[in-house]
Amino acid sequence: MRRRLLALALLTTVGLLAALVVPLLVAWAEGRAVDLHQSRLSDATRFASLVAAGDGEVGLDADLQRYREVTGVQGWVVGTDRGVLADAGTALPTGGAVEAAVRAALDGVPSVPPPAMWPWRTDPLVVATPVGRDAQVLGAVVLVEDTAWVRAEVGRWMALAGAGSLVLLALLAWLVASPLVGWIVRPVRDLEESVQQVTAGRPARARVEGPPELRRLAESFNRMSAQVERSQQQQRDLVADVSHQLANPLTALRLRLESLSAGRSAEVTPVLAETDRMAQILDGLVEVSRTGAADRTPVPLDLADRLRTRVHLWEPLFAGRLTCRTPARPAPAVLEDDLVETLVDALLDNAAKYAPDAAVEVELRPSGGGWVLDVRDHGPGVTAAEAAELGRRFHRLPRHADVDGTGLGLAIVAGRVADAGGTTTIAAADPGLRVVLSLPGPGPGTSAAPPGAAGRAG
């Protein structure tokens, strides 16, 4: 936008300069042509008066030759029959402008000023005036001058005007256009960055500066952003408060059930299992409520080392069916400190519950400037339509109703990955289920950054 506005401002300035400079140059070039024509017409009139005073005796050859030596202008005296009566030692050109000027002068009409003396024209200046006595035309005086020197002078002034215009344009761009465009563009760019931060879930405020319209827009955006933050915080606080308030009664209820379970375990055990499930749901709700929060700080870490360490803790549960492939070199990234553990725990827990006795593959590979974490099991899997529904909160497949779970695992994974600036893809692997996570690399990369840490989202 800055380049476009600057180009528009410069084009407008160029148009204004052209509107001022071009008419001045045209007027000056036309003035030089008129001045030169008047000067030569005056000389021609003087020669005509000498011819008229000589009673038909011309005898101006020496005068014309001397005039040519001094001024470089060639001259001729032409009779009514268009024959040359006197000259400066050169032949009278025929045809073209000279022929037309002689014809007009013999008709009693002096030549008129030529058009502007532009450097790209090469025609000479032709001046012809009639020689007369008592309203009778006796002949004509013709002067022809090479105007190369005048055109060169006009060209030099045009070059100076062009150079001066360029210097003025550069000064205007440096001192006026660039600061003016920056004054307009800076608030727009800052507002755009603030919108991107709010879209990514980070708190943001735009600087109130620039033109009055942009200042009012920034103030409106800041009020809207504050309202969005309050609304999001109220939602998180509500979920956290409800989870916390339910956790204590649930714990007390479990303790009472355990004290009553003596001798009646078959009746109480299902109830205890439900209390455990409720506790898991509450824990999941607390984690979901923190999705998009701004209280987690990204840190530099080795993604491959974290992944190998976490997978190693899960290996005993899979009894040799779990494989992990990571790059031999470090895999640098800037992520929340607990992100890798949260993602791996959720995905491997799902694989253990929904794909028992099946092989599970975990792979970390580079992709562009970031990393791809690919977790695939070889269990019964899901259809493409079912895979498209996975990741929604509390969504579970009907055939998994008897499997312990809350339906929040993949939702937590998708939310945390989105906070980190990545994407989550859940697809049927035929057989099995594949979850592919794209994560940012060593550059800035989390939307769950503390306030003021602008630009961390990759």
C-alpha cells in the first residue's frame, strides 16, 4: 500500500510539474522564434529600404556579403521576375519555405514568425519582405538563417528544466510525499497487524495516530478488541469456575462411594467409573477453556528430542508395536513448553484405546520452514465421513460408546496446534486413523504468547 500511494503521489506531482513547466518551455521557445524573426525582419526591412532608395540600382552584393560574414545569415535581393539582383555569393535555394516566402513577399506580404524553435526540428529561418515604392512592389529581400544554435539553446534550457524538475520531484518525494504517505500508511499497517493478532487469539491494541479518520477507526477497533477479550475471558473463567466448583463435590462423592463399596463392589464399581469419567471431563474442559489463552510462553526447544522422550514413556503400553522416526539432527522450534507432551499423550492415548493390539507409527519430518508430526495407527480406523467429524468437542463414534473417553482429546489437540500457528488434519488411513499436525519451526510461532509479544504466530 505504501508503494502504491507513493507512486500515486509522485505521478500527481509529475503531472503538476508538467502542467507548470511545459507551458513555460513552449512560451519561451515560441518567444525565441518571434524575437529572432523580428530581428531578421528588421535587417531585411533595412536592406529593402536601401534597394528602394537606389532608384533601381541595387549594388548590395558587398553589403550582403559583409552581413553574412558578421551574422552568418545568407541574403538575396530578388526582382519581380524572381531573378536574383544581389546576393552574398551563394545561390538562392529553390522550393520549400524559401519559394513560399518569396511568393508572399512579391505579393506584398512579409513573412510571419515561425513556430517554436524545438531541438528536433531542422528547418532554417526564412525571412522575406517586399521592396516597394509608392505602393509598387519592386522586388523582395530574402534572408535565410541556420537556426541550429537557437535550437541548441532551447535544448539546453529544456534539459535544465527537466533536471530541475527531477531534483524538485526528488526533494518533494523525500521531504513531503514519503512522510505524508507514511503518516497515512503506518496506522493502516499497525491496524492490520492488530487484526491479525486478534484473529489468532492474542490481545492487541492499535496505535491511535495518523489522519482523524484512521484515529477514529483505531479507537473503535481498540474498543471492539477489548470487548472481545472480556467476552473470551468470561467464557474461560466460567468454564474454569464451574470445573473447579464441581471438582470438590465430585471428590467428596467418590470418597463416600469408596467407603460404601465394602461388600458391594459390583454395585458401586460402575458408579466409581462414572465419577472417574466426570473427573476426566472436568480436566478436559479446563484444558479446552485455555485454548487461545495468552498465559503460555513459547520457548526454544528440540522437537525431535521431546518427541523421542515422550514416545519412550509410552512404549511399555504398546509392547513393541510403537515405532518413532525422527530426524537425526535436532529439530528446533519455538513452542509452548508443554505442547509436545500434550499432543503426544492425547494421540497415543487415542491409539491405545481405539486401536488396541495394532501397530502405531509416529514420524517427525521437516516441511518448508516448519515440521510435520504424523501419528498413524493400523487399527479398525474410520471412514472418510467419520474422520471429517472427528475433532469436535464431545464427539464420539457410536461404536466407541463402551470405550473409556470424553471426546475432548482431538479437540484439545486441534486447539493447541492452532494456538501454535499450525494446522491439524484428521484422515482415514485405510486401515487405521492418521493425524497430521503441522508445527512452526525455529522462527516465531505461537498465538498463545503473552500480551505485547506481537508477531509470534507463524
